[in-house]
Amino acid sequence: SKVRIYTLAKELNLENAKMLEILDGLGVSYKSVSSTIEEDTVELIKQIVAEESTGAGEAQAAAPAEAQDAPKQEPAAQATQTQPTAAAQSAAPASSSATATQTRDDVVTEAPKTDIPHRAPVVTIMGHVDHGKTSLLDYIRKTRVAAKEAGGITQHVGAFEAQTSKGKIVFIDTPGHEAFTTIRARGANVADIAIIVIAADDSLMPQTREAIAHAQAAKVPMIIAINKMDLPQANPEKVKTDLTQLNLVPEEYGGDLIVVPVSARTGEGVEDLLEYISLNAELEDLRADPKGTFAGVVIEGKVDKQAGVLATVMVQEGTLHVGDFLVVGESYGKIKAMTDSAGGRIKEAGPSTPVQILGFSEVPTSGEKVSSAKNEHAARDLIAARASSRRDTENAQVQRKLTLEEMMGPLSTVRTVNLILRADTQGSVEAIQGILARKESEDLKINVMLSGIGAPTEGDVLLAGTAEATILCFSVTAPGSVTKIAENKGVDIKSFRIIYELIDEVDRLIKGNVEPVF
Ligand code: GDP
């Protein structure tokens, strides 16, 4: 019978990535680690693995090629039946034998990356309101976070670490895409994987599409959790069909989108979801160096009446220690105390650890990047350097003139829709641009001449007037004075609160342009 790739990998005590490597070597096609493979391929793989683990160093390279020539050698199957078991047994108890194989690989292929240890995946949960994001996070927190003995209550600090059979998974627990967008708006990317929650009784809703657009724009892999499976009216098939219409094809329909049915109420499927997250993380091969230069991102900042300024920082690289100097934007602080997300006092924190820090002088904003400095003096120097480079960019922006190309779009016969894009956050701008880019074709160019955060300005109207562009606003509106100038100049300013309505407008503009005007 058929076997799923990750099941086989587990059975043979192999990393999924290694398993895929073997499959690639055999020329076997697959969609993802949850794809199934044929029985004879399974036997072949067992044989290869068995040969590799018997220590025949050279056989390792030779095996896949050999196998490719003779993929269906039936007689071999019998021999391998006993062999892999022996191999698995010898490899299983002592993980050192697996390490030995890896080191040997390193010498041959000299992959410097493998010196850097793996880190836990950071996951964000997004989706439409009321589809169960908070409930899902609560369920995972309740069942997967060991409450610290002292204190007891786990506080909301913006992220938490869940323990699973496959290791740690860090969840950003501000549900919705606000957290994702604000963090991305500052150029940081914290999430490695986005879980898009879709209620089985409601299917895709506007914010679901937005969440998907955000994840796509950020190039963050998505896993779909179809929630509320306990409801009698749950209709997961509809959700899958609807996804297909967005060009997101679930695995069982032949695509590569992982869709996991869950219930945040009963807990059904949550284990599977966690397993898929771990699998995905393994494939992404997430690594960070605890000994490297510290880098982190602010998840959340607040003022506590008693403690003062508290900020949750996600350690992305390096290790934080109590007493370290941290620089955020143009302010700095010294770490007085750190607590982990379960409320326990800690002295140091490595990659993929969310830590609540006491010691910032000002409340940092989520998404701000955090660096460390050796001492107070170095911290001040860093801030001074930042302030001066900020002033330089500000000046440069004022002086920058638009080129003709930017004004008029490319000078060719290609049909062009000129747009000026204004949105509330950089994340929204990028999400919209991501969708627009996919609408382009050989003879259609969507030219976003200017995009920016905040309401459109008089300058935008002037530019739109000369270039015959439409100004599209997302979650921002033009002030009265600007609207008036636009009316005078015959420039269209259109505002939207839902990305897809904005996109629909672009579709209308495209259609408008299709009519031959010459
Ligand atoms: P959010 O707005 O996406 O964070 O959604 P919530 O977690 O607040 O859930 C919205 C509503 O759906 C609440 O009344 C939940 O109790 C309910 N809900 C969430 N998950 C489930 C589920 O798996 N099954 C059922 N039956 N109800 C759920």
C-alpha cells in the first residue's frame, strides 16, 4: 500500500529533507512531505537507506544513481525487508549514529549552514473575525504550555511557546493580521508560517482573503486550518473548493496546499495541525545562531503600572542576557529583568524565544527591530549614527525627482494602467502590490507609480493629473482640500476598506482600458 513520505521518514529515522533528497535522486515526483509514494518506491528507499547506514561511504553517492537505472528490481525487495529493520534499530537508540552520517555529509558537501543549529518555528494565526483564531490559540495554550509553578497565571505577552512531540513551536498570540501587518510594515518578518483559520460553516470571507494576500505578499508559507469541524453544518468541502478558486489547491485535489480540519472547541485535529507545522518548519530548515550577533523584533510594548515599560521581544539571532544594552530605533535601555512567555524569570534567551523585557526607557512599537550594544557608550553611538542616516534619507526623499518613466509608464505599446496607491500600512501596500503584480501580463502593465502610507496628498493629485492615473486608497481617506483639487483636475480618488474591493476596481480600470481608444 501507499505510504506518506513523512511517515516513511519517521520510520526510517530520517529527516524529511533527507527523504526528499532521496526521492529527487530517484526522480520520484511529489507535492510535499505528506504526499504518498508507491510501495515499490518505498522498498527501494529502504534499500538505499539500509545501504547508507551500513557505512559504505561511497555507496551513498552511488546508490541513488544505481537505483534510478533499475527502479523495479523485485527480487531485492525480499532482502531489504529484513535489512531496513535492522538499520532502523541500530540507528534509533543512538542518535549519534545519525549525527555521524550527517558529519560525513558535511565533509563531502561542506554545507556551512549545518553548523548553525535549528530553531523553533514562529507561527502566526490569521483569518476572518469569529472564525476561531483566539479559541484555537487558547486551546493550544491550555494544552501545550506548561504553567510555571510560581505565579501560575500565564500572562498575555504577545507570544507563547507551545511544547509538542516534535519540539517547540512559538505562537504569536495577537490574532488577526494587525500584528503581522504592523510588524511587516517596519520591514521585519517574524512569522515563519501563517495559519489561516477558516470556519467550516462560513468558508472564505473578506478578511480570509486579506490574510491570504498578506501571507502571500510576505512569502510566508500557509497552512489552512478549517475550524469548527464539530458543528453539524460544517462544510469543509466548500472551503476547499472556494480555496481552489483563489488558485490555492489543497493537496487532496492535487495541489500543494496543506489543509487541516480542526475544532478549537473539541481539540480535534489540533495535534495534526501542530504536526504539519513541525513538518513545514523542518522543510524550511529554520536555523539561527545562538552565538551570533543579537537581532530581535519587538512583538509588543506596554506600560505596566507597577513595573514600568515592558516589551516582548522575539529573539531572532544570538542570545540576550540580563544586563545587555538594547537599542530600539533611536532609544536604548539596559535589560533589568527578563521573563519567558510562561512568566518564569530567565537570565538568557536564545533564538525563537519570546521574552518580556524590563528596562526599556520608552515603549517600543511592535515590529521595531532591536539590536544590542556592548555598553552604554556603544548604544549612544549607534543611536547617533541612526539619527544622522535618518536625516540623510529624509533629505534625499525631498530632493528625489520622478523620472519620465515613472511619470508616464514605460514608453511602448503595452497597455498600461497607472495607479497611485495609498494605504494605512506598508503591509497593506505590499499585499495590494503583490496581488496587482499577478494580474500583469505581456500586454498589460499595472504601473503603481507611487505608493505610500497615509492619506493622498496634493502632490499625488498633481502626479495623477499629468499621468492619467487613478488614486486608490486603502483604509485611508483624502482630506477635503485634496478631494477638491482632484475634482478640479478631473482626477479620480477612490477609497476602499477591503482589499478585494480595491482589486475589483482595478479590474474595472483594466477592462476600461481594453476598449480600443484609437
Ligand atoms: P476570532 O474572532 O477569530 O478570534 O474567533 P473566536 O475565537 O473569538 O471565536 C468566535 C466564536 O466562535 C466564539 O463564540 C467561539 O466560541 C466560537 N468557536 C471558535 N472555535 C470554535 C469551534 O471549533 N467550534 C465551535 N462550535 N465554535 C467555535
